[in-house]
Amino acid sequence: MSALNKAANYHEVLKADFMEHFEFVDQLRVDMDVWEKEQLKSIIKQGIDSGVFEDQTDKMDVLLDVFIMVFKGLEILFFLQGKYDALSPHFDDLIQILIKGISV
């Protein structure tokens, strides 16, 4: 979240007129979705391998889609509405809730 908050160019794309740049924005979103899924998959697999998370490999694609959906919902609140600084101290609490939900 901190890295995204510092990514000023990314924010400008999100705030830009989507109709004027729709194809560019659409491709950027697709690329970002793929990157996010790969990063999350890596984290979940590390957790499974270390015994922290239950092995949910059979549901991996669904879990990744849900995570991405949750993160996209937070994106607007945190970044576009300018509430990152007010909410960032609570990220650890959110992470703990997510981890406990997929832990053994």
C-alpha cells in the first residue's frame, strides 16, 4: 500500500479521464491484475509451504480473485479519496484479519 501511495504516476492515470485513454487504462489494469495475482500467489504459496496457511491450492484462483476484489475496493478509499494517511496506521490490523482467515 505504501508503494502504491508513492506511485504518483499511477495515481494520475487513475484520476485521468478514462474515456480519453480507455484502451491504455484498460491494458494497464489488466497488466496490474496479472502482476498482483502473481505476487499474492507467491505469498500464499510461501505460507502454505511454511505451514502457516492451510493448503487451498484447489481454490487458489478463487482466493486470488477475492483478494484482488478487496484490494480494488480499498484502492478508491485509500488513494483517490486521499485517506491513505488517516487509514495507513490500521493496515497491520487488516493484514492480521486476512492472515487469520487463511491460517491453519
